[in-house]
Amino acid sequence: MFKYTRFEKARVVGARALQIAMGAPVLIEVPQGITPLEAAILEFEKGVIPITVIRPTS
């Protein structure tokens, strides 16, 4: 299974939270009144965020 570093996780969740804040639809069912950041974290934990991480090979 792919393991994200804490920096990758922060970047993906932050980017997704910005998308949600700008009006993108949330991809999972979330409680009413949840913040975009909380919604992005829930999406990340469920593995449904449509963002990929590409690591350079050295």
C-alpha cells in the first residue's frame, strides 16, 4: 500500500480543502456545517481524493 509522507498529506489535503472552499462538490457524505478542511480530511481518510502524488526517482 502507498504511504504518504506528512508533507504529501498536508499538500493533498490543503489543495482539496481549497477546491471544496471554492465550490467543488464533496465526494462523500459529510455532516451539515463541516468546514472544507474537515471535509478534505475525511475524503483523504476514505481514499477518494482525485489527486495523485508523483515522486521523483533517483
